[in-house]
Amino acid sequence: MAFFAQSLCAGELDATPGKDFFSAETLNSSVIISGVDYSSGYYGLKKKTQMLYIPLVFKHRYNEWDFGLTLSYIRMTGPGGVFSAGDGGVIPTQPQTTQLNSSGSNPALTNFGNGPGPGPGPGHPEADNITTNEGLGDALINLSYAVDMTLHLPFLLEVGSQLKIPLADKDKELGTGEFDWSVYADLAYNMDGFSPFITLGYKFMGDPDEVNLKNIFFTSVGLDYHLANQLHAGVIYDYKEKVLAESYALSESTLYVNWSVNQKLSLNTYVVKGFSDGSPDWASGLQFTLSF
């Protein structure tokens, strides 16, 4: 999980991990979330890709409905072959097995990302150029519905959908240049300070002209623990299928601590450990949430 703001806006919990799911909540409320996330990984390449991700998230809840909008700034440094996924994560397009043609490129990926972005693109897995690119990230629009409020369930249950709008520069590998659409369900249960939660979702990937990206299943499983009156901590495991047959699935775990400074402000810090070439080797970040 690259940035917890995405859990607020797509397929995770309906609040920052650490929320008391059954506390009284204003039905017409808004929050602003921002912070900074830094990740570093090789993603199957010989040289690492580093990414700085700074999102700005606006969320508004009206009765059972929750609306979210995410804008972001991205800075990527690396050899190429790794695209921003638009949500703080990445899309590795480096093949697991290198089957190159006579020109030294993978014919299935030769033109994908061969603009002025980092390196010569994923068609050249041995690229030595290290380039930095930065700019606006893709926009994320999220709409979810609290089923538990309607049915008076003893647990949190939300269903929702997210649309990625391609604002990022594809030639700089800051995005794929295509619309993506996700559907998901969130389930959480609070029991004596422990709150297990799970997300199940499916993402329909937009296809660039140069390559066919697969639709993918994704899930998150976690446990939140109430340490003190204003302090929570927890662990989350995330998995996403690979978007290319030759690429890598995402598999990573996150440890976090959330501090509710007061009724309006909360702070969250976290570290991420990746377990596959589809995830960063490590990532960390700091997030604040302001309610009004």
C-alpha cells in the first residue's frame, strides 16, 4: 500500500486505518488528506526506480454516500520500464523472461514508454540511462455506498467504484494514458479493540495502443489494534494480479501507526515491505487528515 490516502479513496477502509468504525459520525462531513510517500524498488530491472508521490485528497460524506477526488504530484527517477499506476503504486512492464529480437528489444513492448521518459522504455530491459521526470499524476474519482448504514448491520460494509482519469504524461511514464475503472467491497468488524478488515476488488485496465494490459483482481487483508484512546496501530497485506503475462504481481505488507491529535486532525505514518518484483523493495510515508 503506497499511500494511505488511497485507502480513503479506493478499495480500502472508509477511513484512515485506526478509525473507530462504530463511533458517531457526522453524516454530512468532509475531510482533506495529504502527505508524502517515498518508494524504491528494482521491479525486475538491474537499476532501481524511486518515486515521490504527493497526493491531495478531498472526501465528502452525505448520509450513506461517500465521494472522493484525488489529485497528485509524482517524481520518478529510474531506468524506465516502470509506470505510475496513478494511486501511489507502479505498473512494472519489465518481462520476467527476456526474449529479445535482433534489435535488442522485446517485440511485444518495444514502443510502450519509448518517449522522452526515463530510459529507452521497457522494450530495453538492460537500459543504463537514469532519468528523472515529474509532473501531475492521474486523477482518481471514487464513489462508495455504506450498505451497513442502510441495513443496520453490526459491521462495516461498503461497496464502491473508482475511475482513473488519465491526466499524467504517458511519455514521461507518469501514467499509462488510459482510463481505468475499479469496483470493490470493504468489510470490517470491531471487537474489543481489534478490527479485522478486508477489501475485495476488480480493476478494468485501459489498454494503450502498444500493449494489452490485463484486468486484475486485488485484495487487502488487515488488522487494526486500538493501543490507547487516540492511538491505533496495525498491519495490512496487499495483493494485486499482474497486468501483463510477462510482468509481476504486487505482494506487500504495511505496518502503520495512527494518532488522532484531536477531533479534527489525525496523523498516520507507515512503512511498506515488498515481497515481489511487482512491489517496491520498501516504502514509507507520512499522512495527515483534516476533518471539517
